[in-house]
Amino acid sequence: MPKITVDGKQIECRDGVPVLQAVLEAGWDVPHYCYHPGLSVVASCRLCLMEMKMPHPQTKEMDWAPKLFPSCQTPVKDGMEVRFASEGVASSQSHVMEYYLVNHPLDCPVCDKAGECYLQDYSEKFGHASSRMVEDKHKNPKKDIGSKTLLYSDRCVVCSRCVRFGDEVAGAGELRVINRGHRAEIDVFPGVPLENELQGNVVDLCPVGALLSKDFLFQQRVWNLRSTPSVDPTTSAGATIWIDHNDDRIFRVRPRFNEKVNEWWISDETRFGWKYVADSKRLNQPLQRDNGAMKPLRWEAAPELLRRLLDEAASADQGVGVACVLSPMLSCEEAWLLSTFVRSRAPQATLVTGYVPVSGPDKTFPKGFKISAEKAPNRRGVESIIKAMGGPNATFEQFVKSAGDGKFKLAYVTGGYPQVWLTADQARAIGKVQTLITHDLFESALDEYATIRLPGASWAEREGSFMNADGLIQPFERALKPLDGVKSDGQFFHELVGRPGLYRGAKTREAMAEKIPAFGDIFVPRPEPEHAH
Amino acid sequence: MAYEQILMRNCREGGDPSIKQYKAAGGYQALDKALAMKPDELVEFVKGANLRGRGGAGFPAGVKWSFLPPNRTVTYLCVNADESEPPTFCNRVLMEHDPHMLLEGIIIAGYATRTTVAYIYMRGEFTEQFHVLQKAIDEAYADGLLGKNIRGSGYDMECYIHRGAGAYVCGEETGLIESLEGKRGWPRIKPPFPAVEGLFHKPTVVNNVETLACVPHILTRGLDWWNGLGTQNSKGTKMYCVSGPVNRPGCYEAPLGITTRELIYGKDFGGGMRDNMKVKTVAPGGISMGFLRGDMFPKPDGGKVDVTRDCDELDCLLDFDDPRHYGLLGLGTAAAVVVAEDTDIRDVLFNVTRFFSHESCGQCTQCREGTGWMHRVAARIRDGAGRQYDLDLLAEITKNMGMMPGLSICGLPDGAAFPIRTLVQKFRPEFEKRIGEQQADAAKRRILQTNPAAYDLPILQGRAVQPAGGTYMTPEKLKRN
């Protein structure tokens, strides 16, 4: 661990990182635009310049060198002495900030980035209140560069992060800088729009309001948004994300740094995969079959009813005829609570891993970012719980077959998929179960056979943890209140088990870890210093 | 007095650029001499000649070659023929009239650096020169001077011409390398220097055309001859260009260290000013090096250099050191642009800023935005709507860009800053006089015309504090640099 001295204070830093990264991690606020830890270094924004002690050419004494060095390009070396708190550095920073606004349109009132814009932040902290630029501004055009992204190149600071991202991480290289000097702008090649599967990241990467998401455009001022740490519910990779929401509505999803999984990026599938949460077709009323017709059921009456049905089904044979399908969309805690409940009434009940949607092969990008083919977040978590619970278990295919053979008297089927997940044949087979309890987000082919149909909550309305395909258990928090008429799954299972009070993910995890120690070991990514993005 | 023409011996109208002519003039004898030596001996030999790079920075070529890592398998030699400095055309003249001199230099330098492939990066606008040089390369291949086993020495080297697409910044060595790799010509951050990791991530030497053309002559005529020419730290012969309202604009050869006055008035050189005009200003090293005051100013007292006084500065020696005493960046390409007394200094400023604003590559912020800003300020001053404050502003912007204070990746912003700074410093009285002659509120009207909202700009109303001036590059720091 090299030790360096910054502004007279000694700090310890990780090996091989640039000085800029080290001082940001140690809590300094050093302005920068082009540097991003996930991309190559170009040292072109000239904002992170620092002074460094060097041996004097004649006397060989260590002294402040009479020039500035880009801290993003200088690797840390033990014993190095640098400073940012000096008149020279401040003067250079203030000039560069003035240059950035020479051709900038200053249209913050209509800019989506306002409020989280590093041109605003740095101008306030390192720049000036007024400009000396009284000439005609050069105005680069606004462009539509892809189905999801807009480019307002008049706001661009030409940090070239998006270009490097396209080349190095996405491997698509669609974006390029064209023209020279202050006319330089980002553009795509004619007829080749920005359409790679990671394109949403360029919007996060942009330190200013040049690259904008069409989906988020003019939707919300960012200072009204609240961010909740969460985990990607669309694939088994377990990318960590922020859910930005306001008034119980999601407005956007951003990546949350995770050194073991997704680093700084997420795929567009994750980024735009939350739309179903606000779908008007979502179920919002528990129903019970009464003489062939579905009648509303009060949530308060549901636990008692389920207990009675389960006891009846399991009274004769310890519950051999009972099955519980644990969807990979459930969190570990929910799956554990539900299986505990079912096994407490029917010890020989079959636990089934729910349907796992898979589409195509895994996709790996040049720097190792992966889009996983498995489109459910918690297959591995559910499987480990079933394994730890012991007793009879089955795959989803086996369950459908046995159900079709009339083996089951009662089945509790959880869904929660954003897409259609059952074929009519599968539904018909499952429909042979005499008492069928479904718990799902949307109407499905099972509805006509269901005895009880419970509305589920989406992942953003629940809390718990997902175990990703590599076995990392990552907790996520609740961002939204459940839809009117919906109870969060965890709370409902909590009541089924008969635990007192409110369901909390962390509390449940503790109780679960007592039974299954592996679940005590959760992974929380290391906090990342504030980078300009 | 007339100097011996060495580099330019074949440069005349109707001269024959063929290999036959070159061999008849004693060409390719240096190559035999070189091939008899060991490569490292050759590097030491050129080091001994203190052959300083003719491309502008004046870095010794032999020292550059010795930076190559010792155990390398592939080495590239890039010949910088992207001659884009505004009034410079010496490389063009050389390649047009004596391409084999350059080729011999390339082969010798290639042998010394154990180069496997040499690329000649040629300015895109050179069309005729390209055909001449390509023909010379074909002749050299046919004669066994390039390709496998050159002259039976067992040394192999290939040589190709790559034509640029017209960017000034591609004359910067790493910009050239990027462009040669097929990318946008954005200079690279250093370190690593090209000698360690250059073209295609392999050790690379980048040399100017004229530098390489000097190498055969040093070998044939010897170090004593070479070191007998020039001044203390600037040895050898050099091609000078002179353009502007002189009687004989053109390219001339002389040992390093002639005066600017000689270049303009010497009968073998510029031959004096047209219509006996006086010189207002001259940029003796290509415009990016900065401007000298001409002889319309009085002679200095006692011949002492004092750039703060309005004195005739034409006694500046054209070698690698003396221009610095006059506030210039260096010798540059030794291509003098002469501006006569009847030219408005505002037009000179406008033209200079326009060039750098157009050619800034757009990578570093100070240069990208600064050059464009200065151009627009200069345009406003030229249009008769300047302010006294603009002169301070220009001086301040030029002090806050450039590689010397570590504010940019390449040297282009230094080259943009020096001419503008020297113009504003040395011709401030004239600028002030011109601004004084304007209509009283011309500047304000012009500003409101471009931006009606500027009416409320606190800065125009005198309500806000101007952003603090100043610069990182204080005089003491400049001195240490």
C-alpha cells in the first residue's frame, strides 16, 4: 500500500491507481470530466491538474515542479508529494471552468441534467459567477442518435467518455468525435445509429446534459427524485442498481457500482426493465372461487383460509399431495417464509423451483460485462433454500407432469414474471390440481383453474435479497408502496407463518441464517467515491 | 556572401529528381559508409554531430534514437513530412527536387535504429511531391536500396508513403502516429514516449524530412565540417523560407545563425522589401513561434535586447537559442513571414487566430475553447469594435494554455499562444491607437447586436467583479522551464 502526501496530509492508497482515484477515495473533491475508473485515461479535460514535488534539475533537491501534472494520468508512487490546494492549481481550474462555458448554451432551466450536472457543480465550486465571453457562441446541433438516446451537442464538453465506452466496454464503437477545435462534436456514422445493448450507460457517463435518455426526457427534475439501492430483477447476473422514484412512481433506473458484478454499468434490459411495475393490467384484488365465480377476498381473511385449506389437504398423508412452486422472482426471504409455512402444515409437501425464463446464450462484452441469458434474479437462491429445507422437491417440468397425472390435491403457485410464462397446455395440466392457489402479477392461463388468486407485488415494492448466478447474496430495499389493494409478498408470507409485527428483510434474513447459515453471508458493494457521473 | 548549397544543391527549375542525377552528384556514398559501421556506432556518430531536429522543437536526433529500448524486435521510423506550419515549404522543396537525399537519410537512420518499416507521413495537399517521391522509392527498390538485404548488408527495410488528410495537428509526432494507425489525429498523452511505445505499440522514431536529409552529408563530409557551421548550440546548415512582400520570396539555404535582417534584406535571400517599404513585423520561425518587431521601429540603444521597449528586433539570430531572448518560442521551422508597414496589425492578429482556431484538435479544453474565443475577439477588434480590455483578455488567455505549464497534451496551444501574446505585447500601442479611433460605443453596440441579452450581463453594467485574471505560468516558473 503506497503512502502519498496530499496537501500536507498523508494518505494510504491502493496499488496502481492514479493519484486522482486515490484522492477521491480519500475524500478530496477534485474536479474532473474525462477520467472514469472504468475507461482508459485520455487526460484531455485538464481539470484534475495538480502540483507535484520533483527533484530540481540543478540542485537535485525535492521542490514543487514549475508545471502542472494531470492527476488522472500519474500513478501513485510511495513517498510522492502532491498538492491541489495551491494558488496555481486553483487558477488553472478557474480558467478551465470559464472555458467550458464559452460555448455552452446555459440552458439549465430546460436541461434534464440540471441538479446533478457537474458543469453546474464545478462552476459553482471552482468557476465564476459571470462570464467574460461576449461574442457569438458557436452552437453545435441537437441530434437524434438512436432509438433511446438524444445528443444535445451544444452542451457537450468533449470529454469523450461516451466514445471510449462504446469502444472499450460495449465494443460497438458507434460514437465518434467529428470536426476540430470548438466545432468538435460527438456523432454517429451515417446510417449507423447508437443501438448497442449497453447504450443507456452513455447517458449516466455524460457529466453534463449532452446525452439524454428519451425515456427520461422532461419527466422529472432530478432533485425531486429519491434513490433506493436495489438489485436488477431482470436477469440472474445480479447487477446492483439505484431506483430513482418519486411519489411511488419509478422514473429511471441507474447502475450502482459493484466491483464483483456489473462495475459501473447495466444493460438496457435492466435499465428499462421496470416498466411493468406501472402497468395498468396488474392484479390488485385477492379473489376466491365461490360456486364457480371469482369473488373478492379480504386480505385479512386470506391467512386463515390458506391454513385451513392446507390442513385439509395434508391431514391424511402428511401433505404428500401438496406442492409449493417457488418462483425465481421471489426473494430468498420470501421463498424461505413461504416454504417454511407450507412445510409447517404439510411436512411432506413438494417444493418446486419455479419456471426459469431463458433467452439465448449469455453475452459477454469486451471488458467482461455480461448479460446473462437467465431472465430471473433468484433461481439459485430458491434452489439453495429448497436444498436446505430437504424433503421432496421437483423441477417445474416434473411438477407440471405430476400435476397433469393428478398427483396433487393442493398447489401454491407463485409467479411474478413481467411476461407471459405459461403455455395453455401447462396451465391445463396444473389445472388438474383440486385446490390451486396462484400468486402473480398479471392475469395468466391459470386463472380459470385457480381457487384463490392473490395479487403479487413487484420487486420495487418488496425488500429482501437475491442470490445471483455466482452465489452472491445481495440485499435490495423497497422503493415504492405496493399498488392499492396489493400486499407485499414478504408481508403476506410473514403473516402466514404467524410472525408478529411487520416484515423486514434484514430481520428475516437473520432468522433464516440461524437455520441456513449460508444466508448470513451477504454481499454489499464497496462504496464508490463520487466521480463526475 | 553566398553560402554553399548542400541540401538544396539540386533545387532549381528543371532540376532532375532521378536516382541517376543523385548518384552522379555523389549520392548513396554515405549509405555505403553507414552500412560499414555498426548501428550503435552510427547513433553515437549522429549524437556527436548534435543534429537538432529541424521540425521545430530542436531535439537532438541522435539522442532521440538512443532512447529506443535495447532489446526490441520491431522498430518503426516515421518521417514527418506533414509540413503544415503556415509559411513553411522547405520540406516540400526538398522532396520535390531531391527525393533521394531524403531516402538516403531514411535508409541510414533506419539502419542506425534497426528500423523494419519506414513510413513517410506526407501532407495530404502535396500531390505532385507525392508522385515524385513515390517514383524515387520505386527507383530505390529497383536499385536494391530498399527491401530485402540492402546493398548486400543483410539489413532489410520497407518504406511506404502515407498521405495525410490535411490536419496541422498531425505534424505533432503522436498525432501523426495516431493518424498513421488510421485513427483521429489526436495527440497522445506522454509518457509512454513514442521511442518506447509508438506506432502500433512498438518503439518508434519520428524525424523531420530535413533532419534526415542532413544525415548523409554529415557522414560524407564529416563531423568537423558540420560542427564548423552554425552557432554554439546550433550546428549545421538549414533551409530557410521567406514569404511576404519581399523582392525574392522563396526557400534558401544557409548555416544556422544568420540574422533575420539578412534573411529579409540579403541579396541571396529575400532581397529587400518591395517598394522599399519598412518591415512592421516578422514571424521568423513560422507563425507559431511568435513575432518580432520590424525595422519601422528605431534601433535599440547599444544593441541590448529588451523586448519591453519598442525597438527594431531584426538582429535576432536564426538559431535554436537566440529567438528565445526575444520572447519567441524557438526557431521553429525557420520560415519567416514578413509583414510590411502598410498592413493593419489587427488583420495580422485575425489571420493568426483564425488558423489556430481552425486547427486546434479539440482534445484539451484550454486549446479547444481558448483558440476559438481568441479568434472571435480578434474578429471583433478587426471589425472596429474592440475594447482595451480585450487586449488584456487575449494576453491572459494565451498565458493559460500550452504544454510548457503542463496545461495541455501537445505543443499546439504553445504555438497558438506565442504569436498572439507577442503581437498583443509588442504592438499594444498600435492596437490601442486603432481602438481609440473607433466610434465611442462601437464595442457595446456590437456586443448587443450579437447577443441582446448581453444588455443585462452584469459584466457590461460594471456590476459584477471580473473573473480574477492571473495565470499559473508566473515569470519565475517560466524561467525554470
